[in-house]
Amino acid sequence: MGSEVGTHDVIVAVGDGEFNVQRSFLLRVLNVNDPPVFVEDPIVVVREDELH
């Protein structure tokens, strides 16, 4: 079993020079040979001044 298998904390941080935002989530990697699958639809469009 590789070191990638298990649950990992992921932190995503962005900034625009004035404001900084940080979000975190858990990423679980299973020891199987299957392609990755999203369990929620990812946000692909972000508009200014909208909460997500």
C-alpha cells in the first residue's frame, strides 16, 4: 500500500492582493485500481461577489 492511500487534509487558498480566502476538505484515497470519481459536481464557474 502506497503512502497516497488513506485520508488527507487538502487546503485550497486564493488571493487577489486585497483579500485571501482559504477552504479545506478531506480527500480519501482507496487502494483500488479504478479511475477517480467525483461524488459532488465541482464548481467550474465562479462569479465575483457570489458565495459558494
